[in-house]
Amino acid sequence: MLHQANDIIASLDAVQPLSCGTNEVDRLAIRAAARRLLARVETPNERASGFCFENPIVFAALQTCINPGLWKAWSSDGGGEKTLDELVSLTRLVADANLLRRFLRLLAAFNIVEETGPDKYKSTPFSYAIGDESTKIRATLQEGTYQYLPAAQNLPTYLSKTSYKEPTNMIENNYSAIDPAGLNFFARLQQSPAYFEAFTGHMEAWTAWKSPWTEIYDTASLLHNTELNDGSAFLVDIGGNTGIDISHLVKKHPNLLRESLILQDLPEIISGIQTPVGDKITAMAHDFFLPQPVQGSKIYFMHAVLHDWPDDKAKKILTNTKTAMRKGYSKLLIYDIVLPPTKASMSQATMDVQMMSLLAASERTEADWRRLIDDVGLRICGFWPDPQLYEMVIEVEVA
């Protein structure tokens, strides 16, 4: 048995970081298999300890090192090997070397930093990314501290108080129950610039991770018989954040006129847009709960918008969009999760319960999407699956 165990360990240790050319679908399948392996070899006690004892304190260590600027300073200095004293000198606030040593010891045990010798440490790709602001990893972790983790911790208590009824109230819900002023998730973002910055950064990183929608849906087919000479819009990206999705269209069709590509979001987001395609699109402040001002566009596009809202609010957004659409010409493309009947992925199932925790919303099955779309006088033409099996492009037209 010892020889067999050694062979297994050697085989696992021989697995190297995947090359940048690895197919993303293959990488995700390997990742899922690795997680299944861990679930098989851990004891129930080890799994319980991981969830309740290890993960929270590792997260606390990550955040503690964010606060005095350790990750940013370390990455800015190249992320190479540093002594403990050198790392102390990089921080703005930590003067106690033993305090930092205890956190680094923990993070090294979880392979977040590499321990190269007594009181010597080296960045890993993950810890380096935390300090590299372009990755938005720091923002994602910060948003966890601000909103995701407190809401998740409160969810069991909240549901017990509501007799375990599925939350659907976007104003009074699990998140508003933990907010000091009783604000809902989005209201808190509007009131707190630091929360807003962290959330926006996380959304940018999350969107960049996904398959570009233009690789899933044939946008070239919609350019045929499209009326662009009269100054009309080709695509309106509704709730498009800082423009990652619309930038995919610019890259695929660089000759489209600036006036035909419209990015819409709330004023505080639009005012801060600094994307490479900023001069190739028209940015427009718009609240999608108000009538859509751009009439007759060929495409109206929503990425991960409707999953933020319970059905009554989602219907309002869809109705405002439908009113602007031209029957027989306009298309609505919804890029969102479509939960499978069985074996939802870890990412899909996590997002569903997170929507419950944060927004009293949910992810939807195909049947849920059809019912929602039909109820507002639209109809689904087809589903275009993401090869990563996370989201789908749902093609919709006026019924």
C-alpha cells in the first residue's frame, strides 16, 4: 500500500501548471476532476474543517495582507524571493515581523505563497495577481470581505426567520438584514464608493474570464439586411458595466460606426469608463427600469443582467426593451446562465445561491426562461451554448 500511495503522490506532483495554450474547456474539465479527487480522498472531518475552519482564516490572512499594501508592493517589486524583514519593509503599517510571519506561514501551507527557506518567501502566480491591479483579483477578494461573505454567513439565520420561504423581495432580504442602514445590495454599492470599486472590479474580472459572446453567436449573420446608413444603432449593450462585452464586438467588426454601438449603464459607471474601445463606442447613462431611449436597434444585448432580479423586476426590464424593438427586425440577445436539469456545475450552482443570498434573485432553467420571456410578449428563437458550459446566448424576438 505504501508503494501504491507513493506512486499516486508522484503522479499528482508530476502535474505541472497548464500551458497558456491549453483549451479552456479542457482546463475546466481537469479542474473539475481535481476537485472530485479531493472530495474522494478527504475524510468527512477534513471536509468540514476545510469549510468552517481553514477557508475563513485563510481568507482573513489574504485580506489582512491586502490592507497594509503587501501584495501590491511585492508585485510592484517583481514578486521575487524576499526575506521576512524585506516584506515587513514593503508594508505601510505592519511593524511586527512575527505577526506577518504567522500569516505567511499559513499562506505558504495553502500554496498561496512559496516558502523557500527560513523566513524567506516567493510570490506564486496567484499572490502576484492579487498585487497586480490589472487582474482585479484584489477587488474580488475585497468585495468578498465587504458583501459576499457577511451575506453568506447570515443566510441560514435569515431563512430560519422566514420559515424557509424562497426570497423574492429585492428591497427587504438577506442582504438588507445585515446592512447597517437596511439597504439592499445595489443601494449599498451606490452609497459606498469602496464597495462600488470592489464590485465593479470583480465584475470586470468575472466577465473577462468567460467565453466572449461573439465566439458563441454569429454576429456576422445579423449584419446582413441591417440598416446602418441612416445612423441607427446596431447594438445596445444594456447594463454593460465598463464595456468588456461590447469590446468583443468591436474587435470582431472593427468597421462598425461609433454611433451604431451604444453602451448603457448607470451614470456612476459610465463616467468612469476607461476602456481601449472608449473612442469607438457611444457611452450613454441609462437606468433599464426606465423606457429604452434607443429605438429600433438591430441587437439589444444583456449579459448577466436579468439574473440579478426576481421575475417581477426582470419583466419590467424586458418590457422596456421590447417596446424599443422593431418586430421582425430587432433581436434581444441574453447572455446568462441556463441551469441544466441535472449536474449543474459548481460555478452555476454557486451563482444561483449567491443570487439568493445577495439579491433575492436566482438563476433560471430553460423552462424558467421560456416562461419569463413569453409572459412579456417575446419569444425565444434558440439557445447558443457556451463551450465552457457556464452560460448561453438566448436569442429573443418580438412574438
